[in-house]
Amino acid sequence: MKQAGFFGAAGLVALAGYFWFADADQSAPQITGDTASGTALAEVILPATLSEQAQMGKLAYDAQCASCHGVNAVGQAGVAPPLVHIIYEPNHHGDESFQRAVGQGVQAHHWPFGNMPPVAGLTRADVAMIVAYVRDLQRANGIY
Ligand code: HEC
């Protein structure tokens, strides 16, 4: 029997899906109602430089948070919100709310993505560096 290779029917559908998502990303407004899983929820402008704290925070963020909140904290539809978002400005979600989120997890309340489980293996100092990173990203996007 002839086997369908990667470019068989299923492969083509997968490719078409890939390009559709890539295209949707580029034209995405700040927050979309798009529920396609994994799509970025925010467009994030990267700061020209990161503070030393923030550079270390980025390493921890990429290892422990990006799988849900997305690389550069853009969020992922169906998974977790963008942390570069007006909701998470320092006045509304102070640094302590990041410590609480990591230490105790978060009951879903702002978004339809379910609860955030606690993240093990991070000290308060680690989380403070993650916060420094997220605040640098937020500032570059007019959130402060
Ligand atoms: C398993 C997925 C997942 C991981 C991993 C994750 N988060 Fe979350 N996080 C969520 C979801 C979902 C929410 C949204 C809850 C809601 O509806 O408000 C959230 C919300 C938050 C909030 C908002 C808390 C509040 O008081 O509203 C902060 C801050 C946060 N996350 C920080 C982090 C940090 C920092 C990390 C990495 C150390 C991390 N998250 C890892 C899923 C995740």
C-alpha cells in the first residue's frame, strides 16, 4: 500500500494551518478574541536593553513561565494571559502578586484559561528577578 508522506493530505492540512496561524499572528490586534490554542494574545515591543536583574529574570522566566505565558510574555490563547497587559500594571498587580502567583498558584479569575498551578523550585529572589524582567517588558510597552 502506498504511504502518504509528510506532503500527503494530512501534511498539507498541517502546513495550511501553520501559515494561517503565522498570518493571524502578524495581523493580531493588541488582544484578539482568537481562541486558537497557542496564538499570541499581545504584540510586545522589546526593550532596547534589560537591566542586569531583568536579564537573569528572563532566564528563569523562559525556563518556568514561557511555556504558558509565552516567549516575551505575549500570552497564549487557550493557555495563559500575556503578562504585558494593562491588567498586570504595577498598581493593579504589584510585585507581591507575582510572588503569590508563583508560590500559591492562581485561581482563574481574569481569563477563561483555568487555574495557574504553583511553580516549584523558585526562591523569592528568583521571582523578584522575573518581576524585574516583566516590568522592563511592560515599560517598553507603555505599561507602568
Ligand atoms: C501551567 C501554565 C502556567 C505557568 C507555567 C505559569 N502561569 Fe502564570 N498564570 C497562568 C494562568 C492560566 C493565569 C491566569 C489566571 C486568571 O484567570 O486570572 C496566570 C496568571 C498569572 C499572574 C496573575 C496573578 C493574579 O493575581 O491575577 C501572574 C503574576 C503570573 N501568572 C505569573 C507567572 C510567573 C511569574 C510564572 C513563572 C514562574 C507563571 N506565571 C507560570 C498559567 C501559568
